[in-house]
Amino acid sequence: MRTQVAIVGAGPAGLLLSHLLDRAGVESVIVETRSREYVEARIRAGILEHSTVQLLHEVGLGERLAREGDEHRGIYLQWPGERHHLDFVDLVGRSVTVYGQTEVTKDLGKARGAAGQEIRYEVTDTAVHDLETEQPYVTFTGPDGTAERLDADVVVGCDGSFGPSRAAVPDAVKQTWERVYPYSWLGILADVAPSTDELIYAWHPDGFALHSMRSEHVSRLYLQVPNGTDIDEWSDDRIWDALATRLGHGQDGWTLTPGPVTEKSVLPMRSFVQQPMRHGRLFLAGDAAHIVPPTGAKGLNLAVADVALLAPALAALLRDKDPALADAYSDTALRRVWRCTHFSWWMTTMLHQSGDPFDAQLQLSQLRWVAASEAGRMGLAENYAGLPIGF
């Protein structure tokens, strides 16, 4: 096969990139290890920044988002005895929208299918080759066992932490930074209406808790747990009891309503950045280049920002023979990556128990400052609601 852009990975980053390239008149083919059903069912992020929502509407992907997305003006910050609302619209003029990554992926898959996008699902042995030449290519084995080769002008890695793209950048030219946090999240999906109108971020001596949601009928909740936690040790009743304690059930008359748990898992927390995000004719986007803990709701939004920068850069390179934007892509993207990495680290370390009583007092001091200071509220709101793409 031959195409202009070979995209490795059919998650939101790869699908959105193909959509944006198509609008610019650039052809692409996507290869993906998993099945389409698996990709569309993966439970991931659920908060879309203002700039992400704007982009999806601008490129014709906002119809169902407008109908089913739940716009939120802000969040609640909480610690025992106190709950404070931060109104992002009042503070910085931007809101966020609750709309699951699964739904974004479904919308993208439907749009790409209608456009006749070539997507090869359930491939194995994917590898990228000749990246330092002008004739890079991707090899893989199809579902029927046939060895295949995809020639391209450019390869884009949207294949996450464990795909072949990140590893294809030579050690001699890359730098990496990583922070592994000493705690994880135990997350559940529950078939019960949310007990709050907007997300609650709760600091508690027992550990962090978060009340989020996926729809008006489905709640998404998280508990801080130690690394290595065995999910089998947490019964549904134990989870709901811990959530009630940490989220302040009974505080000022507020109640947490439990319901049937349909999914639960343990998510380790880490930050990771690799640069550059380009090597020869290989470009990295999304989790292939960076990982953030989910506390700041930045993972999916960073991937969207990456491909929003990359699509016009590749169009200029391939259609107009102008390399300027492609040459600047890595540096431009990394400015926003590091800003979001810092914000995610800040939210994480402000809200999670480290076991150090001194740290706990510093966290409470910081939370009180954020809640009481307009500058503190505005800083959190500006970062959470999202900086402009290309910041």
C-alpha cells in the first residue's frame, strides 16, 4: 500500500489526525493493533477542555457532543468540613464539557467510516522503518496472517506508551523525564445518577477522592489507593463506604447515593515526557510522547492539541513543500505539554496523601489559598478549562 501519511494507532489522536488531514486534502492510512470494538469501548478520559470542544465543532464533529455533552462551569474543591465552588466561566470565561473519550472515539470512527478512511484493525508485529529517509514505511501482519507493507511520506505515532513509535526514536537523540507517584486510583463506573452537579475533588486524611460522571445516569468515581492494590480486596460496599467518608456524606446535608458498580479497575499514576516529538519523518502525538496523571484531566486534551498542530504542519510539508511548521512542531507542542504536565503534577500533589504530616499541612494551606484567593482560583481555572491550542 501507498499513502501520504501512515498513522500508527486508531485511538482519538490517530482518528482525529486523519480527519484533519482529510479536510486539508492529505491522504492517510491507519493501522491499529486492537479491534474497533475494543478501541471504542476503552474507558478513559471524560472531560473536554474549551479549546477541544471548539475544535470538534469547527471540524464537523460536534453534533452529538452538543446534544449529549454536559457543559460544566467549574469544579468543587473540598477538604473535611469545607467545600468550595470554582466557577471557571466567571473567572476566565471558559467552561469544560463532560463527554467520555469513548463517545469522542465513536464520533470519529463514524465520521471516518463515512469518508471511506482506510483503517486496518487487529494487526500485529507493527514496525516503522527508514525514518531518517524521505521514504519511511510501516510493516505489519494482517488479521489473516499476511505480511504487509505501507509506504508513506510521513509516519505518525499515535500508538501510546507501548507502541513501536516511541521506541523507534534512537536513544542518542531523545531525552525522557518520568515521575512515578506512590499511589494509584481505584476507579469505578456505577449505574446511578451523579450525586453532584459538577466534579468534586476531595482532599481527605484517608486519601484523595473524586466524584465525576459520564452521563445523567452514570457516575464515575475514584479513590486514592496504594500502588499494587488488589482490586479483589475492595468489595463494592467497601468502595462506597470509603467514597462516602472521603467525599463528605452528610456534610451540610449532602448525600452520596450508591448504585450498581459495572466496572472497576486500578490505575497507576505517573508523568512522562519524551522529546523531541519528531525524528526524521516520524512524528509523535498523544501518549506516544507524554503521559500525565488524570488529576488535571489533560491526557485526551493534550492529544487533541498535538494533532491540531500537526495536521496543518503536515499539510504544509506535503502539499505546499513548506517545512517550517513541521520543523517547529516538536518545540511548539512541548511548550503546552510541559505546562499541562506541571498543572497535572500540581493538582496531584496538592490533593493526594503522601503519608507525611508536614505535606498534609502544606496541602491544606494551598487549598485554602486557592479557594480564598482570586489569583489562585484564576490560575487553576485557566489551566483546567484549557489554554489555547498552540500555547
